[in-house]
Amino acid sequence: MVKLTNSAVILLEALLIKRGAQEFGSWFQDAVASALGTMASYRGCYTNPGAGQPDIIAGGTGFEVKSTADGTVALEGNYQAIRTHYQHFKLVGLRTDVKPFPLWVLEMPKDPPTRVTFKRIMDSITPIDPALNQELALRLSDVLVAAGTSWSEAKDRNAARDVLKRTTDVMVSL
């Protein structure tokens, strides 16, 4: 578990209040994909709108992105089948019921559980990926702060994605 910067949390909280939990989750997923795309090992990753696939795909790594207001997410449906298609499968979780919003990046086992509860100390079944956990928190905070209210106040998700793309294009070129 790591914490995002206060500035990033303020933007996320404003977005959650304005858009509601369902739409917030989609926008957060886009922000995570943008942040991952600034890392050399995940450059070229993309969001996947299709059902039955990870939210974000980066080569042999699939990412499922979840936000929760009660600390627990259900991994229902075909997670077992999805997991087998990727060498690495990560769960990115954000709790919105605790401030500042804590972030987790978990390495999912070959046989993923049906529920994950995000807590300060995770168990051995769903271990934290410590390096990616730290790096994603830094990159995500940087992306959100650089995008600012142009992202959180965008008129719709497509406009917000455009802001994220412009922001990360500049960040990657530096």
C-alpha cells in the first residue's frame, strides 16, 4: 500500500464527487494506463474496452483496475480464464473510503481468489508488487497533477483521455 500525493488525491476526490463511483472507475483506469505508459517497461500499454479481458494490456502483463469504497473487490466472472492468458496479471486497487486514497498493485496468483480485501498488510496469496507499487504511485501522482483540472473537469471521458495523452506525451519526451 502506498499513498498518492495530496494534490492527486484532491483531483481524484473532486472527480469522484462530480462523476460518481461508476464513471470514476473508468476515468481512473485511463489515468492508470497513462501513468503505466510513462514507464519504459510498460510503454505502449493500452486500455482494453472488451469484456472478458484485462482493463489494461502491456505485452505479457494484464492489469485489472478497481476502485472501492469499502476496501473489497469481487473478482467475478472469468478471472480464472483471463489470468491464464498472461504471464503476469496485476490488480491495481484504490480505496476511496480512506484518505489519502491508498493504492495497491498486487501480483495475482495463477488461481486468483474471488474476492480481494485491500489492507495495510496483504497476505501471501495476493502479494504486493513493491517496486511497481511505488513507481506507479509516483507516476500516477505526477500525471494527475500535471493534467490537473483540465482532466478532472473535462466535459467527458474522451476529452479527459485527450488531456492525459497530451500530458504523458510531454512527460515521456522530456
